[in-house]
Amino acid sequence: GPFQYDIGKPKNLKDVEAYKRGRETWLSSRRGKSVQYYPYEQVSLKNGVRGLKIGFRYILGPAEFVEHTYYLTCNKVLYNFKTLTLTSEKSSSEKVFNEIIQSFQCHGTTAKR
């Protein structure tokens, strides 16, 4: 479940490198290959919720995938969302994923802008 956390910018490149190491370990155990990493970026939702997004693209078997991880906070509680799609379906899937992420509501308080 969610836990207490105050998210900000990644403190340094160690955060990004830890993400990459975790992904590479997972991929190597499945004989996959990384193609591209997407750096951390700030995310601001329509309702004022903020957070970070990071991702990567990889090949596993005959398929190529794009995965993004979102870290969003509400009242200092961290929520983690993941999206995964085939690269060939990225453009149509991203619209749906964006609508889902944008629909996240921070209940019980007004998120600060």
C-alpha cells in the first residue's frame, strides 16, 4: 500500500542509475535487451497532483515494449503507477494511459499547485 513520502526531484544520478540497474537485472534474467532509457521528468496533473515519471524501452523475445513508472504524491503519500505497451501500439496506448493517470484524484485535501 501507499506509505509516507515527500517526493521531489531525484537527488542525483544515483537514483537514475539504481533504476537502470534494477531494469537490467530483470532483463538479463529473461534474456532481454534494453533499447533506450527515458530520464526522470516532472509530472503535473490537471488537478494539481505532482510527481515524477521515468521509463525505458526494451526487447523481450520477438516483441519490443515501452514501460513507464509514475511516482505521484497526495498528502505526502506515494502512489506508484506503471504502464506497459508494445512499441508498435505506443501512440494509441499512451493516449489512454495519459487519461487514466490524469484521472488520479487526491481526495480529502486540495493538492497544492
